[in-house]
Amino acid sequence: MLGPLSTLILLLALAWMHDQSQANENEISRPNLIVIMTDEHNFRTLGCYRKTMEKRQAYMWGPSVVDTPQIDRLAELGSMCTSFYATTPVCSPSRASFVSGLYPQATPVVSNNISMSNGIVTFAEILRQNGYRTGYAGKWHLDGDGKPQWQPKRKFGFSDNRFMFNRGHWKNLELTEEGPRVGTRKKGQPSYGLGQANERTFTTDFLINRTIDFISENYDKPFCYMVSIPDPHGPDTVRAPYDTMYEDQEFEKPTTFEVDERTIPNWGRPDKKSKFGQAKYYGMVKCIDDNVGRLIDHLEDKNLLQNTIVIFTSDHGDLRGEHHRQNKGVAWEGSARVPFIIYHPPKVAAGRVVKQALTSVDVTPTILDLMNVSTDRTFHGRNFADLIDKDQTAGNKKWQDVAFVRSTGDKAGWLMAVSDRFKLIVSFSDQPFLYDLKRDPDELINGLDSPSYREKGMQLGLEMQKYVEDFQDPFSQNSKMMDDIQWLISGKGIYSER
């Protein structure tokens, strides 16, 4: 028979074991988070997106395509957003909005190479404060001019940022005793050259390996890791065998490569130096897809996939010859619209296609909701968890289907209000443009030239005015843009006869 002291010790031990068991159950139930962000990625290169489009839009560069079975698998098992836009279609502002849930002017990263304010609280910081192990690998682009600038001192909640670099589209990375560095050098300085990059040192492979390492080291606790792959951004180079996979295929120029310049707004003027080529771009995308597969396989091997939220997205698009332009920075779909896929079996509907318009500013409040993490922070973005909730029907949601995208800078540029079907652009240098993406997916016809679209212009104009007022967009200081918004709201007259 146990004495009083032994009984007390036994009871304390049982209580401790119960507390530990409860703690372990809580840890297991808390979902992990993996964010995979590519750079300058055209959504049409993904098979899951092509399936949602009519043939001429899906095969913009002809019948030759890059197959992406690994990313497609995420879309089949998760939800895919087909009207997801970069809040600003260049690197730094889009990234700042993504990690903060705030519009660029509040971060205040309105253009590339601006440092994010010290006071910004990211989703990673909120998760860190809630006991998550956090980390980041790859391109950051929110700490000013540093290039590559490994391991920025300001971590913004990403505790393990050993493999974070501030800027650059390096193709060859290596580990040294002093830490990571760019493997290809020119006159002793880091170079964008491919060098002798292989399956261990090519940047996409290298960064996914670091992500796998982090998971292996932290799988016993809830974790959050963001890997930012600097491809398929230029330079258009990729390691073997991806460098030759598509070189023998024939590619067609987009239907909008040669268009009447009189129909093009000033903000979207053709780049006369624009060249067209897809082989190496496809190779970079294929390499990314294979590496996504390796990462998913590792999560499965660790029995973590069912309890991990996986997001695949990009910071902005790449026109790849559309409207006779390359790269990004404009309101055209290929520039501003990006892939967004989210997987999480316990909560996220499998195979759902979300058509409502969303932007990168909406991500932070949504993932915190999915992870059951509360915060007293106020976000500009909207929580769209209900749209992807497997226990609810997406089509029955009461959702204001309008999102906002702005050009770079704090001086007058262009401002866009976009829904699943329509996009309205107001700028300092043009008349307003309204595109009906269903009837005119090439964005060639200004609907405001027709009286039948004036009501839609009025509706989107009202939403744009509300955005400007609610979020203090500095574009509100431009009298022409504000006058154009008022003209739209009036619903009257022809623009040229104002």
C-alpha cells in the first residue's frame, strides 16, 4: 500500500503525463504552413489553369506546353483561385502585401527596393508568437538595395532566415563554412551566370533542399516555412536536363503580339525591344514543378502532409510576348494575374475552383483563420476562408467580388478595380478603360465606348472611390484620376464629350 508521499508523487506524475499528452495532442492538431512563392510566373504555364480556360487562351503560345503534374496535383486535392492578382504587379510591393495583409502604401513598399517598415507585423511573426518554429529561404526583396545580402538582420518573424537573401536572380548557390553564397562568380563578385549548377546547387533545387532540411529538423513542433524561388524570372537559363527539354518545340507568338497601337492605353504601350521565346522559360517551370513534387513527397514521408497547409503562388506574372511586352508592371492579365493554390484537407475543399477576385493582400488574414490563430492586428485584406471551406458551397457565398490592384509608386499611375469578369483601369495618362474578360479575354476593347457598359463602370467606379478613401491611396492626390472616377460614378455621357 502506498504511503501519503508516494501517493502524492504518483498523482503528480499522472497529472504531468496527462498535461504532456494534452500538449502533444494540441501540437498535432495545430496545422503547419508551407508557402511556395515563385517569381514572375505566367499562370498559363500550369496545366490546372489551362483546364479552366478556352483553348485559344490556354494555348497562348501554340500547342507546345509544359506539363506540371505536381502543381496540378495540389490543385486537384486543394482549391485553386482563378482570379487572383498581385496587389501591385512587381516584386517588392506584392511581397510586402502578401506577408502583412496591408496595401503597399501602408508598408510603405510602393516600389521595388524600398525597405519594409520596422513596425510591420507579418503572419510569420504572429505564428512565432504563438509557438511556431518559423523560417524563410530564397528571395526576400523587402530590405532595400542589398544584393544578395544574405540573412537580413530584420527577420520579421522568420526566425531561421539563414538562407534568405534580399535581392537577385541567382542561378547557382552553394554552402560554405561561412554560410550560403552565390556559386557563380565573375571577377570575384556574384554573377547571374549558370556556371556548373547541378541538381544540388541550381537555385530552385538548393532552396527546396533547405526547405526539406527545415522540415526534418522541426517536424515535431508546429512550423511555418516560406520558400521564395527566384525563377521563372529572367535571365531565362536553367540547368540540364531542363535547358534542352523544350528547345525542339515550336512556339507561336501570342495573338496580341501584333495589335493596332491606337487601341492600346499609354500604361500598356508595346516594348519595341521585346523578344519572344519560351523554351528556357518552360524549362524553369518544369524544374519548379519537379521540386514541388519532391517537397510534397517529403511531407508525406514524414506523415505531415495531412496536417500542413501548402500554398503555391507567385509575386506577379510575366507577359511573355502578350501585347508585345515582356515582364510585368502593367494591368494586363499576364502581368497582374497570378496562380494561387491552397491545400489543407481538414478544411480546404478538394478540386474547388474559386472564381471571385482576390489579391495578395487577402492571404494573411485567411491563413491565420485556417490555422486557428487569433490576433488583434487589423488587416486591409479580406478573409476568404469561407470561399475554400470544404463544408460550405462556394457558389452560395455573399462576397463583394471586387479587388484592387495599383501601379508602383506614390505618384500618379494607374489603379484597377477587378472582379471575376470585369476590370476597370483609371490612370493619370488615359481615359478610363473597362474590359469584359469573358467576351474580350485579349483585353482589346474598351467597354466604356459602349453605353451598355456604363452601369458596370459606375459600379466599379463607386468601389474604387471607396477603396481610395478607406485605404488612403496616395493616387487620390491626382485630380485627373479622381475626376475620372467621378465621371464613372455619374453614369452619364461619353468620356470625350465631358
